[in-house]
Amino acid sequence: MFEIVYKKVLNPTVTLMDIKAPLVAKKAQPGQFIILRVDENGERIPLTVAGYDREKGTIRIIFQTVGATTYQLSLKKEGEFIQDFCGPLGKPTELDGLENVLIVGGGVGCAIALPIAEELKHRGASVTSVIGFRSKDLLILEDEFKACSDELIVMTDDGSYGTQGNVCAPINTMFANGKKFDKVITIGPLIMMKFVVGAVKPTGIPCDVSMNPIMIDGTGMCGGCRLTLIQNGERVTKFACVDGPDFNGYEVDFDEAMARGVMYKDFERHAYEETCNLFKGVN
């Protein structure tokens, strides 16, 4: 059992938790993920490590309530426990040798991008961050990004905060003005990452994306997290849990990944509604 030692609601659908997991915290690095079960009858879900404190032995997770399990998890309080918390899994984000990096985060994907930006800053790199949200009400982690970024640009679709527009707008302006980076790292909705990759591609700057497909065991055995890369004209199957979750954005078949990502959308909505009804009035 793993204790929830800290909980904070970041916006109406996004929750932050620090989980006591000393062995995981001892090894965790930016870009890796964990798999948890809320209770002994729960499903396994992957969540990317949003931070860690090796001295306190805690792992930070930030998740959006989108299905039955994340809804159950959001109801948990400080001092309560999670059944299983396994990790760290996946490969850490490659950061060696980077001196000038553009980080692009969208929505809850900013929670994954933040520890990468923090680690780059810790290593002495120059960090430019662009974070985007649908509206001000969904904004998260602005102060944390300010603390680790040499420049921070906040975008909102509706213009209710920061600058109106999507994250590609400032990226295109930067490149038009001759701005150079060693690498671009983008994390967020698949459609956002697809367009960021498209904006970066003409520059030839390496562009990494963090993939979060359907996942069950997290060890490469189930094949649920498979995705297709196009390498030298050939279609190559990779598994996000063991080969990633970071990949060369220029190689990812985003259209296939988006189609696979909505395969269980109706089932997930039904399970979410059933769970909401089950727990209604309990907390």
C-alpha cells in the first residue's frame, strides 16, 4: 500500500498527488512513468512521473479525471492509500549535451514537461517554454514553469489568459526570427504534438514527443501500447512502455495513434458514468 501524503486540486479536472514510494523515488528520472491500481479490484493505469523527492521518498503524479479509475483516484484524500504503485518504467528523456531547448506543453501534458524543464535548468541549459490551454480555468503549473524557464509563453485558445492562439503561433514566430534550439520537446494531446512536429520539421531541429497510448502491463508483453514509426520508408512497430515513451516526432504515425487512442472512448465514458453513480454521496 502506498500513502497519499499530499493532494492539491489544480483545476476542476486535474489533481496533483504526492505518493510515498521510496524505492520508486530513488530511481525515477524525467520522462519515466508508473503504473498504479487504486484498489485490489482496480484496473492498471499508467501515469507519467511529474516530479520526485528522493529525500522524502515521494513521487508526484498529476492526472486528469477522464475515466472511472482517475475518478476513483481523484476521490482519495491525504492519508489514504493506493493499492499498487509500480515503477519507474520506460526510458528517461535524453537530455545529455543539450544547452538550448524549447519545451512545448499542452494541457495536462505540461505536468510531464515540467520535470524535464526543471532538470534541464538544473544542468545549466537555457529553457524556453510554451504552454497552452483551452482557457484560463484550465491553466496549471505556471509558477513552476516560470521558475525553471528563461522565457515562458502562455497561450489560451479563447484568449482568457496569456496570448490567444495555439502553441504553434509563437513557435512559428521564433523560427521566423531566426531562433535556434538544440532540441524541441513537446508533450500534450496527439493532435497538438502532430502540429508542433510539423512546425519544427522545416528547421531540421530534432523534435521529441512523449507518447501515451493504451497500456496494460507496462513491460512490453501485452502489445497494447504499440505504435508505428516510419523509418527509412519502412513501417516499424514499437512499444511505448519499453521503447519510449519518448520518440522522434518526425517518425511517428500520428494518424494511426489518434485512431487507436479513441478505440475505447465509448466504453471509458460508460465506465466513468457507472463509477460516478456508484460513488455518488460516498465522499
